Amino acid sequence: MRKLQIDHEFPSRTWWRSGGQALWDAISDGAGGVVVEDDLAASWLEQASRLPGWSDGHEYAPHPIACLPVGADDADLE
């Protein structure tokens, strides 16, 4: 399981305006984070990375969506 979440330190809005918002809403129902199976996370990230602006962030926040391992505190997102 992986947690996909919005990286609020990502500075660019290009990805969100280039189809990223619709892609995010399709998987998250507008929430700030979502827990998904590893295969779904990989597939979604592959599609997300094809949109303009995906890599427009800084070194500490390179992408608009972060992918993290699921921890015990994420159980409420499932």
C-alpha cells in the first residue's frame, strides 16, 4: 500500500492546470491524500508524470504529488 498526497511545497500550478487536477480528483475524491495498492499508485504516477509541469518543483518538493509508504497513522485513509 502507498499513500499519495498533495505536496503543498510544490510551487508550480502548471501540472494542476494541465490535467493534473482532474487526474487527482479521479483518484482522491478531492481529498488531500489517499491510500492505494502499490500497482495502482505506480500506474497513476506514470500517467501523472506525463503531464506538463510534473517536475517543475524544487529539490525538496520535485512533484505536485508525493508517494509515501503507508504507516499506522494512515489507516483512516483506507
